[in-house]
Amino acid sequence: MSRPQPHIPPTVLDAAIDWSLKITFNTPDAATHQAFEHWLSANDLHRTAWQRLQNLNGQFSGLPAKAALATLNRLPESRMQRRQLLKLIVMATGVGAAGWGTERYAPWQRLTADYSTRTGEHRRWTLADGSVLDLNTDSAVSLAFEQQRQVTLLRGELALATGRASALPLRLKTPHCAMDTVDAQFEARLIADLTCLTVSKGSVTVTASPGFAPFTVQAGEQWLISNSHVRSAPMPVVELGAWRDGMLITRNQPLSLVLAELARYHVGYLGWDSQIATLPVSGNFSTTRPEQSVALIARAYGLQVRQLTRYWVRVSAA
């Protein structure tokens, strides 16, 4: 005879939903990871609620928005508060996030985007002017090509190779700056409160916040731009553009950096113990199958992978 499932108090379920939003739809920092670990280990009901929620989310994977919405609405309200249903609807469909205050977690940018990608997805488009646009995992852009050539990076990371069907310069806008070029290949990524710009061909002119004079970034340079500072940075420690081929290529880099990159492609939580964070790692890893890449790293370096569900993975010393 199967054992009865424990009852999950509404407050615990609500907390599990909030954590899922923070971990899945945001880029959690170390403090968020630590707080989540503390909450998860504080009570067995927390682990049970988290596992049930991730299993439920998996049932909606790939469902059209209307089907997911209808399924969630059929759940008995006696088992779930209406506010919790609304949160699950947002998690399943991306609709209505601003209505209950999770706009900083939910991928609302996709609702206003012309092109976007889901977590773990990368795609390519050829724009009207012949420019080639690549979007990395969990990214979104909007376009304005009527009387100008403008791309706005709303979320995530892109690569652009400019086309020559127009004499107008191509402009890329982010929350921190505007970048103009006539002929260049470059990548831009939103990281916390800054834009990271890397130019591989040609040059890009950057106009940052008031107080900073426009400057030009040449091929082979990387710059970090925020609303308060502008500075050059060493070229990437991972191979530039490898993500467009579904790869993460690293040479002698800390395990924490490698896993943090793979976590961008993993739906759910991917964490690691602090004592193994500085372990140097080299290799070519698939970003289309991040769980397999994590398993490969664990085997190669004698580590252990703990997995509650496919949504919750943690790497530790063996």
C-alpha cells in the first residue's frame, strides 16, 4: 500500500513558487543561491513542496499557453490558493507577471519582443537589411527598422553581423548604452547592472550615460558599460561565439565559472559547493544538454552530482 502524500501548507507552497520564479526566471547571485539552500534544507516539507512543484512544471513543458492555462484553471481551488494559481499560470505561460509583482523574475520582456529564445535555446535570424542576428539562451530583442536600423536588447545575449542593404548605421540599444556601427561583428550581453560588449570584426562606437564621452571599441576588445562606469576588460575566458554552435569551450577556468555558464542553459537550479569552486576545468561542453555536460565534468574530476529532480542539480566533492 502506498503511503499518503504529506499535506503541504499554503505558505510553504507559496514560498516554493516564489523560489522557482527566482531561480528559473532570473540569474540568481551567490546570496540568492545560499538563501535558497537554507530554505530548502530547513524543513522536509520544503523539499517535498519544491519537488512537487518542479514535477508540475514539467507537465506544462512544451504545452501551448492556452492549454497550460486551461489545465491550471482545472486544479481544485481547495488544494491551491488563487494567488498561487496565478503564479503558476505565469510560470507556465509568461502571462500577467506585472499583476502580482514578480516582473523582475518573470521573463516579461518576451511579451514585447520581436525575437526571443527560451532557456537552453539559441536561434538565428536574417533581418530585413541583411544583418544576421543570433540570440543565446533566455534572450529577447525588439526591432525598429522603419526609418532607422535599431535593435534593442531587452534580455540576455546576442551576436550581430551587420548587413549592407542600408547606408544607415545599425544601432544596438541596451539599458546602459547605445552602440552604432556600419560594418562590424560583435556580441553584447546583459549581466546584472551592466552591458558587456565584445567586438570580433570592425569597430563599434559607444554612447554611454551622460558624463561619458562617446568612444570606439575595436576588434579584439571587450568593454563593460554601466550607468556609473565604463571600462575595458580582458577578452572572454570562454571561447567567443562558441554558444552559437551550442558549445561552451573553456581552458583552465574555475569550476564555479564553468557551472555558472552552464546554469544559464539549465531550466531550474544548478549549484555547487564552495570548496570545489576554484577547481580548474578545461573542456568542450554542450550547452544544448547542460545536464550531460555537468555529468561529464563530475566524472572527469571525481565529483558527485546530487539531483532531486531534473530541475534541481548540485555538484559537490565525492
